[in-house]
Amino acid sequence: MDRYEYSPLAPGHIRLLSLSLTEDDELRAFIRHVPFDKEDPVVYSALSYVWGTSGSTVSIKCDGAILSITPSLEEALRQVIKLGGAESLWVDQLCINQQDEQDRSQQVNMMNSVYKCAAKVIAYLGPSTPSTPLAVDLVTRVGTIATGMAGDMFLWDSEQYDPNALKTYHETSAEESEKLGIPFSDTASWDALSEFYDYPWYQRIWIVQEMLPARNAVVVCGGHSVPWALVKGAASWYHYKARAFSKRHRRSVDGIELTVGMELPWNIRMGTEYFADLFGQKTTPTYRWQLQRLLSTFRGRKATDPRDKVYALLGLSDLHFDVESGQFKIDYSQDVKTVFAYTARAIIKRATLSNLDILLQGRRSTCTCEDDAQPQADDWPSWVPDWRRHMGTGCEWGVGQHFEEWYDEHAAGTHVVEEEEEEGEGKSESSPFALRTRGIIIGQAAYVSPHHHFSQIIQQGHLREARDKFMGMVSAYPTGEAVDTAFAMTMVGGVLPKLILDKGTTIEVYVEKYLEFVDVLMMPRNTREEDELRQQRGMPYFQLGFDNDWLQAVLKAYCERRWYALDTGHVGLGNHNMQEGDVVAKLVGLGVPCVLRPCDDEGGYRFIGEAYCHGEMTGLCKGIVPLIGDTPIGREMQDIVIV
């Protein structure tokens, strides 16, 4: 029997699938072309499922020919037939010609609308287990309670309704849960719930675009089904309320956390569309989220094709309009580096404020993560985030306060170099992977600390060593303040913790006492007597406001960062990859200073990461050279090319 051959689609058309089972239980499929009208779509269902491994396939008959699909899809299609949704179905693996890059690109461009206009979205988790009936029952009960607490928009004006009720962390007691019909004491039910949320489906990047637009969605596990709204509500209850439960079950349930991560966009979408229907608007509102936010929020989700880390989110994003107009193209003929580079370029172009903040998503963590096993090409543009890789955990962006006076219409001086632009100097400026902006170079790193974490600088006693090193290098600080003060404030990112300020402790007293407080922290506490002595010695410092908040401030500032000294006398904290010879710069469009590495062989700079530079946390405004006090710095704005 011949292999199935796809017929080209006419513009604005999609393929729909009809399914049936023969008397011998063989799967039969029929594909037809239909015009796709978002305002008046034909009635169909759309399937969301786990693709499975491409190496293993099964054959089905489609319009009298042979078509290969993955075993996981065959299993899902059989369940769809049992559910009665097989007459008109959209399935990506069959309704897109996966061997034709042009067809694939065009149809992926339409996927957001396909799922949005579907009469029903069927999410198939996989085969059921013996615990599935118990899990579905508990999801239904918990989800009903959760959505009743925080999901009824008709109660918005009611005194009974608290829109944040479900989002308040609260340890629910066994007695309280039993009154609500939730059996905390039934360990088997909660184990079943964990198993229900452990299916690989929850980790897919594509479910974001498949489930968020859906007006009517159901989750199917074997022969059992439950509305998506209840699945989402039960996950939120677990996350925000069931802390007593989670203490008993120590392991994290990824599916629950990933589902909760979709909560905010889902609720906003439902709210905007509800009010549009209420006021009689025929056309559904096109609320979109910033692609930069979506890429950050859903970065940890999995995609078989890494390019789908971007493509799976475009339909929900503000770049969707650029896709529809042809300014941004979904193109599976491009490699991963090119797709990610053009995505970063498009985000920078579209942003109106802080348009270079996308660079911060490229920060590399010191941790070893699962997807870091995939090596990055040596020629990967340093300003382009690699969304295949995790960001790491525990370390926040932006130590210290972001630039002031940032939102000014004259600060939009950043652009990416287009392929067709002709530049007369240097190959880096004519490269499609080059980013050209304007900024100032503050100085070059004369010294970079070997320590890059809180445990090294505090717990291993290297703080005095670092302070003495800096004091020996600099006799006067560029801002005019004391050198010791500059170093002490750098350790907390330039911002004293609130409790120290509330106690009325001045910066001068803080600078005088912080090293003494660290000495107290390092006192032994192996015996009761040692612990009591440590507490006694620490009391005067506690009264000044030194406590865990100060430790947290140092931890935040020094997490995966190294302190450095510039040849200008400035001190600061830079990305853990910083080296001597790197420069610290302030770029128009980036809300914090950054570390750049000069490229001797090709010109330009490599972007290393963000930085805190004491005395230089005022942003570039109107292209005017900033001042230190009343004295001009003496530096001019310059073109900076990042490769």
C-alpha cells in the first residue's frame, strides 16, 4: 500500500481529521481541507497530547494509504473515539505535513487560533493507572472548592468575594479540610493526586498555547475525564493551601507547579474575553502578553524541537501581530541560533522601555542543570538568551536599585544591525548576530575576587580579606565618600536593610560595625555555653538592626557574583564569569550596569552579565554624560557593538 501524500493547502485553510475503528479494531483516518474563519469557524475539537519519541512509529490507514504516527498518538486517538470526538478533529501530527517545512511553518503560525476556535480542546495525559479514579475524584472535589473561592466573577462586587483568597499561603488543618470534604487524612488519595500531576504532558511547552486560548477544555486520563478548570483549581489549592499535605509528601510535584504557573495569564484572558462578550463585541479581544515575559515564565518547559521554545509561545505574545504581518517569520529551515537571535532582535525592537533587559535572560548560572548537557556553540551571540538552558535558582536579577531617570523618550538609542545594512568598519558590525547600542565604559577590572558566593565570602571568613584587598588598592573613592563606606555598601547592593534603617542606624555606624557583626556570626556554637556567649555578644548588634535581613541582603547581592575593583577606583559586584580585563559599562536601554569582555580578534564586546557599580547606579538620560556629585565624569557616549 502506498504512503500517504499530503495535498498542499490553499491559503487560509486547515486540515481536519475524521476517525473510526473497523470491526478488527484497526484505526482509520480521513483528512479533508476546510477554510478557516476565526469569526465563524467550523465545529471541531483539537487534541493536546505528548508526541512521544519519533524513533518509534505505528502505521494507520489514511484515505486508503499508509501514514505513520507515534504510539502515544494512536493511543490518544482511540480514546478520542470512545469520547465521541472523532468526527472532526485537529491534530498537529496529522493535520500538518511534518516533512514540509513551509507547510509546518504556516500551520504553526495558525495554531493559537486553531485551539482558540475549537469547540473543545481534549488534553490526553496518557493511560490510566489503578489510582486514576481516586485522583479524578479528588481533583474534582478540590478543584470545585478552589474555583468557587476565587473563580466566580459574578461575586466580584460581593462582600463575600476575595480575589486573592486562593493566592494566600495558609496551612489548612485536617479539621478544616474535612469540613470542606477534602480528606487530608486519606494518604492514598493524595498519593493518587501526585501521580495524576506527574504525567509528562504537564511539562510540554506546547500546552501553554493549546490550553490558554481554549474556551472549553477537558483533561483525559485513560477512560477518565475532568474539566481543565478543575485541574487548574486543584493545583492552585495544593500550591497555596495544602502546606500540611506537602510537608508529608516531601517531593515536589512538577505538574502542579507548572499548572499554577499558567494561572495568571489564564485568568486575565478569561476576564478580558468575558467582558467583551458582555458588551456585545463580535470580535474577540486580542489581549497578548509580552513575549519576553512568556519566555521567562515558561522557560523550564520541555520541547522536542528547541525552536519550539519560541514558536510555541508566539501566538499568545505581542509579537503575534508581527508574525501575521510577515515582519517576524516562523521558519523551521533556520537553525536554533538563528531563531533565538531573531527573536531577541524582535523583542528589542518592539520594547519601548528598558529594551535591552532581554539580555539578562542570557545570564548563566553556576549550577549544573539537565538541559545544560547540550553544548552551546562557540559562536553563539553573547547577547542572545539560549532558552534551552535553565537560569538556575536562588539568585535574583538586578542587585541594588535599578537606574533612575530611565523612562525618557530620548533614551531609545538601541538597535540591532540588520543583514542588509552596510557598515564600513569591522565584520562584527555587519553581522546579523551583532547588537549595536550606545553607552559609556565606566572602567576596566583591575581585580576580580576568586569568591563568587555568600558561603565563601561570609562563612569561610573571606570578607575581611576582600575588604583589606580593596582598601590597599584605592586611596580615594571617585564619589568622594570613604573607601570603607563604598565597600561596605557594595556588600548589600547599595541599599541598607529596612530593619537597620528603622533602628535609626546611620551608614557611618553600619560601616563601623558590620565586620564586628560578622565576627560574632562566626563564633562557635557547638555547646550550650558557646551558643549563649554568641547570643550575648550579638545583642548590641541586634539592637542596631543587624539580623537575618542583613544576611539575606548580602546573600542576594553576592549570589553568583564576584566583587571587583576597576582601574578608576570603583568597586562593585559582577557576574560570576567576570575576569580581570573585562569592562563595566552603562548601556542605553539596560536597567543596570553590565560586564562586557573586549574581543581582541574581531572587535566589539561579549556580554558577560549584569553588575552593580557603587556610585554609578544612575541611568543614561537624553544622552547626557552623568555626573558624580557636581563633577563631570569626563566620559563620552560611544557606540558599543556586542557580538
